Amino acid sequence: MSKALHAIPSVGASLLHPRDVLLGAQASGLQLPVCDHYSGVEVRMRKSLQLQAEMTQEFGTCVFDVSLDCEDGAPVGGEVEHAALVTELALNAASDARVAVRVHPVDHPSFQADMAAIAGRAGSRLVHIMVPKVESLADVLLAEQALIQAGANDLPLHVLIESPAAVHRAFEIAAHPRVQSLGFGLMDFVSAHGGAIPSHGMGAQGQFTHPLVVRAKLEIASACHAHGKVPSHCVVTEFNDVPAMRAAAARAAHEFGYTRMWSIHPAQIRPILEAMAPNEAEIELACEIVLAAQAVEWAPISHQGQLHDRASYRYFWQIIERAHHTGRVLPPEIKTYFQLH
């Protein structure tokens, strides 16, 4: 970091926080970690929670969510027992853990029981509930009603868009206040086309080139950004191919506007963090501009021959937030912002 940072006054507790000054309606979901890690088998769920604790210690902040999976994780006929298991895991997780649960779809026979058991008992320990195969706003309303009935009145919903019809309704779904994030279910989306999209459209490279898949990804990202929600990119199934994983995460972030991505294997977590983190030069510039702006109470400034005002301050503050949530090194003056808020 530049020594020039230390010439700028530090942040006082009485000063307005950049989030309050700059972000407005866009503030709702931007504090989410950039990685959402899924596991559904008991031993893997326990290892995921342990890994989260270890990486939180390493980075000084929680850099990924752990989503315990009931949809694909629960054995057929064992849904009740699996819901009880994930509930106990959530209740027994560390106090600073970020734990979520993916329940069954709203039209599945186990959906209501999932919500009653998991949100009803562990809602206060969860960061969100993920609802898969959401087709319309009506599905969101059903999920919201289930949360209210379970007493989890403030628990956010993350929804998974997995069909052409759901993509068509993405803006309406993203507009709902309870929805915090939209994810893209690549494999179900491709399957829903009845062979019209070839199998390579599910691969690490093909999913970024087939026009129908590209269109769906852009619609979901656009819907999220229109309503201040978080677009969460789909999985990459080639979990042993780290270069492919890193390349996919980079394209999702830099070309498609996604600020979060799913992981289905522990080896995918660090490549996602690296791809979605700003680089050191971006972080240094952002810190310099935000601290200079704070020093003049967010009035316009000139920095390195360029004019900056609140529009660019907002951009650079978001760079800083992403740096924080990916465990990048920040100067003490900037770290203070995260201690205050």
C-alpha cells in the first residue's frame, strides 16, 4: 500500500460510513461473501464448517458461506432425518459461522416440513434459505409465507433460476424485498431445453459461449443489479481442473457481472476468491480515493489529474468491500470502516 495513505486523516467514529453515504438501495446484498459453498453429505458438511472456521481465522473475515443441502443431499425417504441433521449442524455451528440451507422446491412434498423444521428451529442461526427451481413470483410468496409461519420473519431468501420461464420472470422475482440473491441453475436450465442446447453448454467453456446460456446469465445478472440484489454464478462441474475453475470465475466476474459464485468442492473455493478479488493496484487506488473523499466530507476531489465525485466514490467503495470480503490486505484506516459498521 502507498505511504500516502497515512497522510490522510483516519476515520472517526462520528463520521458517516461510506455505505450510508454512497450506496443507497444498492447496499442490501453487497456484504455477502463472494463464494457460496454447497455440501449435503454429513461428513462433507462437517468438514465444510471446519474449513470455513479455518479460513476465517486465516483471512480475518468469513470468505465463504456454507450452504447445507437438503435438495440433493437428502436421500429419498430420508428427508425428515436429513432436515433434522442440517438443523443440528446449524444450531451447533460457531457463533461467527455463516450457515445457510437449501430446502426442497416449493412443490416438493418435503418443502413445508423443511421450512417448519429448519427455519423454525434454526432460523436465527442461518444467514439465508435457498429455494431451488423458483419459477415465478408466486413461488417466492409461498416461500415467504412458509418462513413467516415458521417464525423466521427476517430470514432472507436466495432463489435458484433453473428454467427458461424463470429467466423470463427474473426481474419480477428479483424485485421482491425478501429476495437477497438470484442464482443460476445451469444444468437444469440446459436440460429444460429438450436437447436444443448441446451438452457442452454445461461445461466450463461452453456455458460462456452458447447464446441461450449467455442470454440467461445476463438476464439474471441484470435483474439483480436493477434491484440491488446479488447475482450468484452457477457451478463448474470440472472441480479437479483448477485452471478451468479460475477462468470460469474470472469470466463470471469480469464479463457477466456476477459478484458471487457457487462452489461444490473445497478445491474450488480459493480459485473463486482469487478470481473475484480486486488486484492490489485496484485496492490501493480505491483506498486512496475513498480516504481522500472522506477527508473533504465526500465533496469532489482531483486525484492523479482526474476528477472524482460520489459516482466514482461509490465504485471505489465497492472495490474496497469486495477486497474485504475476499480477505485482501487493507490499510488500518480502511479496516476501521468495517469495525464501525
